[in-house]
Amino acid sequence: MQPPQLIARDIYQSFRMGARRIEVLRGISMEVERNEAVFLSGASGAGKTTLLYTLAGLERPESGTVEFEGRRLYCGGSSAEARLRNKKMGFVFQGYFLLPELTALENVLLPGMIGHRATRQRAEQSLAAVGLADRVHHLPAELSGGEQQRVAIARALTNDPDIIFADEPTGNLDSKTGDAIMDLLLDLTRARNKTLLVVTHDARLAARGDRQLHIKDGMLQ
């Protein structure tokens, strides 16, 4: 039996706001299995995005440990951590984060260019997989919000990562478009045997994963 792909132990995180110290994560421990779709839900300010970023190697915890595929995060240098994220992890954010001066195809190519693994064919295949084969040369401003998020999903998949982290991927979309984006994300990750970790405030969407974790006041319920 394989060990969990992602293991967090006793994660604490706090921030200072003036003289106040605000505890955001308060002793969170969790595990994620390979190929599992896990949804983190909770109210705004509950700490779910901070937890996602900590699990993804983007935000060092105040204390506690995160282990991904047998490797402790936050122990190596920043360049080694960046290489790990580029090779093993894909990211989808609420705000899309597409470069406005680049076409859809060029945006999808970016992660591969950073890792010196860019291929036009792979990027085109990723765009076709999200239903945008006819939009490869369009700029983000020429695409709808749903289409921009599809480009972001294609970009997340282009390096063939082991896990996709998605932070409120439907947050800027109407419910119909959001449902279609979530269908796409779940279908693609399951078809490609990827692990999916999604943050959402929408309890209806959160119920669609293999497992739902609810965070409240910095603790898992």
C-alpha cells in the first residue's frame, strides 16, 4: 500500500496586523492520497487559501511539517522548491493570472519553458482537452472568463504534474460556467490520474469531490 502523497502535521500559521497577532491555521494535520479529489470548504477568512498555499510549498508555515511524495517541503533552497513545484504541481487560481500580452497558446507554454520542457504540441493538446482548439491564438482579453479559466487549467496540466492545486477556480464565474469548469477539472484530473485539491466557499461544489474537509477558525472540522 502506497503512503499518502501529501502529509501535513501540526501546521500553525499566524500573521501580525499592527500590534495584533492573528492565528490563521491552528494545528492542522491531514493526508491526501494519490489520485484523490479533496475539497477544502469554509467561510471567507477561515484559513483555507493559506492552508492550500502551505500544502503547495508556496507559504512556509510558522511551525509543523509538510511532506510531498516522501520529500519534506521548506527544507531545501528556494530554487529547488521552485523546480519541484514546476515539475510536480499545477496551479489554478481564481484570478486566472494569464499574461495579457501572450496568446492562449503562449500562456499554456510558459510552465514548460521555465522547466525547459516546452513543446507546442503538448500545449496545443492541453488546449484541445479543455475545448479551446480554435482559440489558441486569442489574447486573454478576447476570451470570456470561462475560457480564460480553461486556459489556466490547460496551463496547469501542460507539464503533466502529479497534483493540481485549485484556489476558488469558479469564484469569478457565474454558476453555470462555474459548474462547467468544475466538471472539466474533475473529468481531466480523473482521466489523467491526477490528485486534485480544491479550495471553495461553495458547499454545493465541495460535495462533488471524493472527500470534503471543512475548515473553521483555522481548524479542520
